[in-house]
Amino acid sequence: MLLLLLLLLLLLLLLLLLLLLLQLLLLLHQLLILLLLLLLLLLLLLLQLLLLLLLPLLLLLLLLLLLLLLLLLLLLLLLLLLLLLLLLVAAIFT
């Protein structure tokens, strides 16, 4: 009888240990998820900082491109005016 009681107590202790181990595993799982979320947040923050730093550079590049396009358009207009002047001179002398 005493042996049976001891065996039952041992089984109960083993079950308790198993439950404790399961609880520890769940805690580790939660910690891993928390760590991954923190890493994702850090990555997003880094991306936002990079975007914030690169945005003025991109705007400057866009402005320079627009200025270059305007200069090209002005040059094209000047060439068109020169061609018109040449045609006018050719019309006068013929």
C-alpha cells in the first residue's frame, strides 16, 4: 500500500515536472515571438530613418532632373527659332 502511494506520489511529481517544463517552453516561445516583433520594429524604424535621410536627396535629384529638362526644352526652342530665322533669310534671298 505504501509502495503504491509512493508510486502515485512519484507519478504526480513527474506530471508536475512535465507541466513546469511545458510552461517554460511556452514562456520561451512567447519570448521568441516578442524578440522577433522587436526586431521587426527596429527594422521598420531603421527603414524609416533611411527614407527620411534619403528623401531630401531624392527631391534634390528630381529638381536637378527637372532643371535639366527645362534647359533641354529651352535649347530646343532656341534651335527652332534659329531654324525659323534661317528659313526667313532663305525666303528673303530667293
